[in-house]
Amino acid sequence: MTRVIRLIVNGTSHEVEIPTYRTLLDCLRYDLGLTGSKEGCGVGVCGACTVLLDGKMISSCIALAVFADGHAVTTVEGLAEDERLHPVQQAFMDAGGFQCGICTPGQVVSAKALLDAIPNPSDAQIREWMVGNLCRCTGYYKIVESIRAAAERSRA
Amino acid sequence: MAHRIVGKPIGRLDGIEKVSGEARYSGDVMLPGLVWGKALRSPLPHARILRIDTSKAKALAGVLAVLTARDLPDILVGRRMFDMPLLARDRVRFIGERVAVVAALDPDIAEEALALIDVEYEDLPAVFDPVEAIKDGAPILHENPGAYDGAPSERPHPNVQSVLRFKLGDVEAGFRASDRVFEHTFRTQLDHQGYLEPHAGVVGIDEDGRVQVWASNKMPFRLKELLSQALQLPPAQIRVNLTPIGGDFGGKGSVMDLPLAYHLARATGRPVKMVMRYTEELMAGNPRHPAVITMRTGVSKDGRIVARRVKALFNSGAYAAFKPAPSVNLGGTGMGAGVYRISHLLIEAFCVYSNNIPCGHARSPGEPQMVFAGESHMDMIARELSLDPAEFRRRNLLRDGDLLANGHHLEHVRASETLEAALKASHWSEPKPGPWIGRGAAMTHRHIGVGFTNARVRLESDGTVTLLIALPDTGTGAHLVLRQVVAEVLGLPLDEVEIEIATTDDFTTDSGVGGSRVTHTGGRAAYHAAEKLKEQIQAEAAKLGEPASSLSAIAQAAAREGRTLEASHFYDAKAHGAVTSFTAQVAEVAVDPATGQVTVRHFTTAHDVGTIINPIGHQGQIEGGLIQGLGFALMEEMKTEDGQISTLSLGDFKLPTIQDIPPLTTVLLEDAVGPGPFNAKAIGEGSISAVAPAIANAVADACGVRILDLPITAEKVYFGLKDTERRS
């Protein structure tokens, strides 16, 4: 069974016909060609597929695309404005907040949501918020540093 | 020597594609007409395949091909020892072995088709434990393993894949000369590398009949050779296109699903993508070998090690195919000697077949297992000798000129300085801050990786320089390091050196990424190529008669004569050198007596390093390896019962999260004596191996419970505490 749904992805409206069993992640990646969001664990644990649905973090690998019908989705591709990287993206580069980069789309989307909710987070708040984004490369120290730096940059 | 760019804390300038979502990993590659491959896997650990009925799967709308072993050539694949069929032929040897493969228009249809394949099996007796597997009468996995290509000749039992030995002096004479002898046995767990990108690959056959490959593989040239063998095609017919790799940690060096994707591409006339689900990674990836390690050490009255015998059984699973070393064993086994001078030494490691997931290489293969055993053993002996564990280590540390069991005489040995630095930074000799708190130390050392790399540098008409390299980006920041090296040599700003990623068409060979080699081999290749280009530039400037000519003027002058200024270098480091890199670590832990839960209160890591080319990247390697070591120590375990892994998702198989990281102190003892460019050493595998024993030793110090098998879970500590209570 297929259905036509409308998604507002990174500010652009898309109409797409999909099977009802299609995940939001697969819809973004293969129907819309936005391959920034990644599938890691596939069960909503690792956070590599994190996107914002109406501003709230969700694991797009365990969300059906039909449930996002009519809603706004923000992916990693939508964080930069007018070619200017979001402060979180810039800070991840400056502080070495990633290595292989496979978890990074999810990390920066979650970090953006954090700074939207808590513009000046403590290290404890950073760790609490980011617990759903696994990273196997960095050991996380530089992710904490990156987010701290992004918060400072956003305030400046 | 002061450098302009080498040694500067430069962030990941190379990472704009990664933070913006534009980086295309192999799983992101889309091609016109692309279809999806999926594999059906065995539900049984050891069985004969009586019949496979694919008719219903073939009839499903959207399915383009279904293949079984009958449809494929009878080829065995591997990295060094070739013992693994493309698809199981008549017999399956582990749960998760591929028995059929499907190509369909989308991945969901492909999975639906798998459920329609009907396979009839007949159970065979199976064996799971390596100790059982090498007993007389154990079920035999392979009737004649010695006949496989690449199989080592020594085979004390048909279920032994390989034996690796390190020997110094006369171990039995050493035990006779010892005052006391101690023996302990340790076990380590099955552990996945934990990269978050499951194996992914796309294979297409282009209009010229060439096989185009995009794969999460860190050794493109070796992959081309292995595919040439697996597909029975001339190497020139295969091109491996490099993509970023979403984490490797030793696990991304095999052909994995690529031969199957090729056969599906042949059968369908379409490019085929195969991406493993993480569940498939956990049941059929190529994880770290579990081990059973017995250490026997003889010491003199004054606490000097006289002799040591180590016997390790690595549970290798159903195939040897994933091990790349010529020994078909784990080189880290040599670390059974630890960082100590031992005149009489015998280490023997047996890789054993069993009906489990086949194991492969994982960050510093064999070392976390061996160092856990060796460094726990050291503390247990120190306790028996009533010596401070640090003092017992001091009395036995390697020194300049000492001989390793691999035949190397060591130079620039900084074991002692590294240990003392870690002890000082961790306040080792100060009183502990409270009850149920303990400190533990552990050490290791590691060679600097060897291999071979091709590099080409080219002066562009705008005066910038391009470095062409065929080393894939596994995430370490190596490409940035290589740009720094070239910029330093040529006196250019970093942003005037670009990197261009080659394919396997552009060079003849390269040993790829792994074994802590890239800064060394890639760095030296880039360094020497840049030196050659610099000479050309100087000669060209002299010819123009204007030594101060800009690089763009020089490039354009050459271009007017139809020339490009370009230089290549092939750097080949064949054998490990005399300099290694030492690590000393101290864990301070708290044990909750009510639950057995272990909390790492603080961790200190001290490293004997060469010239640091990029401090951010260098520290990132230390931190990443250390937290992998922490996961190995405390939480990671692929639980297996009768060959069935029960932790088949990242929800059950637990990797450390951001909440698990302890406060960290890093101490770097820089000494510019490494073989890398600007005398760099390696760092990628230096921080992982000593973490588990440091924590185990700290737990024993905190509460008296000695954990002999990893991971150190709350349950094990709790029952250890109960045992202690009962006995007292």
C-alpha cells in the first residue's frame, strides 16, 4: 500500500508517494536524496539518524514516514544558513568533534536542538542531552568541547 | 627544530563535508538502475544443507535474482588463508553464515524475499569453546584445513587454524631457576569493533565491462587483489573507488559482501548495493577474538622475572578468512611479554576453529586480550610478593638494548619515564580519598606501523599544490596530517595544499590503512614527494633567472613548455624498527559494595610519543582508543550461547556513551625519534590495551575482588564480594 505524503524538509515542501512501511530515514535518503542522515544501529539507539520533527529530536530509523505527513523536518543538510555553517558545525570542525563522521550528522542535529533549548548548557547538561548519540571514534571528550565552544560562539 | 605547520593544533579543516552531511560514504552511493542485495543467513551453528527452494522468492514482484552456492563458482575467499565459501555450499558452520542472496528493487522487497526462501537443514554436532574444540573427538569444522590456500603448515589438531610462537632463552630452565612460580588463567570476551557504519558496498559493471566498486574498505589495493581472486577477473578489470569509511578499528579489510554484490550485478545487469544491518554486523561481522590465556611466571626472591610461559587460545570461529597476517594469527600475542625484560620466554597462541562467528582484526589485534592477562597477572604476583605493583614493574622494565621476542633490539626505551609520569600525574603514592576506592596501573608498548604508500604532488597553475593519495579516510585525520607535511616541506600555507583522493587506477599499490602505519608510511611518502617537487621548483626558478618567482609564475612557465611540475614517491617500510612507543595508565575507581558497580573516578594516560604533527588529531586518537578500552573493560560483550549471539543490537551490545567517560589526565612525553615524517611516532593503537587491566587492578585494590574474565560487570564484582564475605 502506498500513500502520498507532504514533508517540509529544511524549509522546502516535498510531495512523495511511498509505501506505508517506509521509514522516515529511508524516505529522506532514498526518496528525497538527502543522504546526510545515516543508519547505524537501525533500532533507535545510536542516534546517527537523528533529525528534528517540528524542532524535536527523533530517531528517523524507527519513525514511519507517513507519521511525519504535514510536518517540518530538519536534517543535517538544513543546519547551515546561506552557505554559512551553523556554529555547532563549525565548532565540531575546530575542536575535532568528529573523526570518521558517520555519527556526526546526528551529533550536530542533537547539539543544535540542545542549544535551541538550553543556550548555555553546563557539561553535565551536555552529557545528559547527548547520551542518545553514540560515537566510536572520539571518546566524546572533543564532542563536549565542541558543544561548549559552539555555545560560546552563539553568545558572542 | 621549530616547524611552521607541523605541531599546530589545527582542527578538522578537511571535515566540512562531514559536518554538513555532504560526505558520500559507500552506503550513500546511488547509481542509475541500482538495486539492493540482501543475504539469507543460517539459523544453525553446524548443519548440512539438504535442499534450498528459492522458487517462491523468485516469484515475488520486484525480485530480480536469487542465487545460492549452486549458481556461483566454487571459490574460497579470505584475506590470507582462503577457507570461506562465497555462499555456504552443502554445509553451514556458524549462525549467520550466508546461504543465499537476493537482488530486488528495494531493500524491503529483498528482505521479504529472504523470508520466502525455504532451506532444509540436518543438524551436525557442534563445538563452541576453544578448549573443547582442540580435544580428541571434538566435532571437526574443516576436514582438511591444511589444503586451503595460505594455510600454515603446523596443525596439532584439525581445529587449529594456526600457531604463533615467540621464544627467548630456555623457559623450563628459567622456571627451575625461579624462587617462586605463579600461574593464572584469564578470559576475554567476544567484542565487536563498534564502528557505527555497518559494512556497505556498491558493485556495478560499466559499459567497458569494468567492475566498479565502492566499499567501506580501508585497503583498496589489497581489495582489488582479493576481488580479482574471488571473481576470477584480471586485476585491471576492477576499479576500487575510495569513499570515506564510517569507522574501521581493524574491521574493514575483507571482501565481505562484495563478491556477492558482483554476482548479483552480473545476474541482474544492474549495479547492486549491499548494506549489512547492524544485527548482521553483530552476528556475522568479523569481531575481536575472545581468548583464554594462561600466564605462568617464575620470579626471583628480589622480585625479578626469570621466566614466563604464555598459552593463548583464541576462539576464531568458523573461518580463518578474516585474519590478514601471514601467520593467520594475532601479532599482539607478542605482548604476552608485556613491557618487561624476560630472559626465558615462551609464548604460544593457537587460533582455533569453532561453530561461532569468524573473528578478525580489531584495533591492536590480540593486544587488549594479552595485556589484560599480563598486567592483571603482574599485580597478582606483586600482591603475593608484598610489593607495590608499581615497584614490581620498575624492577622488571625493558631498557635500551633489550631484545624482544620478535628479534628486535630496542632503542630509546622510555618505559621507566612513562611509568613514573603516569604515577606522578595520578597521585599514586598519596592516600586514597576514601574506602571502596582503589588505584590500578597497567602498561603496554607498541611498534610503529610499517607498510608502503604511493604519493604524488603536483604544482597547479594557480600556485597551489595537490597531493594525490590512495589512502582512504577512516576518520583519523590522516589526510589533514599529510597536507600539513606537504605544506611544511614546501613552505606553503595549509590552505594552498589540497588533497585529491585517487582510485586504484592511479597507482600500482598501497598497503592501505591499518596497524598504526599511515602517519609513518603516508607521511614519509608525501614528505619525500614534496621534497622532490621542491627541488623541481627551485630548478625551474633558477631557469627563469628569478629566484623569487611566485609558484604560479613557475607553474605557468612550465606549462607554456607543455610540462607539469609533478613528483612521486613510493615509501616502503618493511620491518618494525627498534623504537616503540610506551603507554602507562592509572585508573582510580570506586566500587559500590551494595551492587558491585564500578565507577571510574579518574583516568590517567601517559604516552611516550614522537613529534606530534597535529595535537588535536593526536589527542583524538588517545581519547577514542581509551574509551574503546573502557568499553572492553566494563561493558562490551557479545554474549553467546551455543553459537547464538543474544546481543544482536546496539541496545543489548553496549558501547560507551558520553555519560560513561571519566575525568581524564593525559601526559605526553615528546621525544623526536620516531621513523615518521619529522620524527613522528604512531598513536592510533597506544591507548586501548592497558585500560582493562588498569581498571581490573584498581577494582582489586578497592575491594579485594580479582576479576579474571572481562568485562568487569557489577554482577561479577558483587558475587566476588559475596564470596569474600563467606570466606572471612
